[in-house]
Amino acid sequence: MAGQLVPLDGLPGRFASVSYDAERKMIVVQVDDAEGNVMGSMSWGYTEPEIIEEPVTEP
């Protein structure tokens, strides 16, 4: 899944995109130059939060 390119303030000619890699379950941020060359990329693992309910103890 490709993200929309967004210009980066203070970095002329650099664009960022954010996407989700469903196969690897990772959020991916990529920085490209104006010609589309990848300048850098970072990924973070993501899982849905799991709600664990603790039993209520009576005082």
C-alpha cells in the first residue's frame, strides 16, 4: 500500500509517505527525493491493543 507523498518543511526536495504493510503488520515511513529515490525508511511493528480485565476484588 503506497502512501501519499507529503513535502517536508525545512528539507527542500524531500517528501515523506506513511503506509501500512499488512503482511508484516508494520507502519512504514519513507523519505524520498524529488526524483523518487528512497533517502530513508523506518518501520514500526503494530498490533491491536489487547484489553485485559482484572477481576474486581471485594474489600
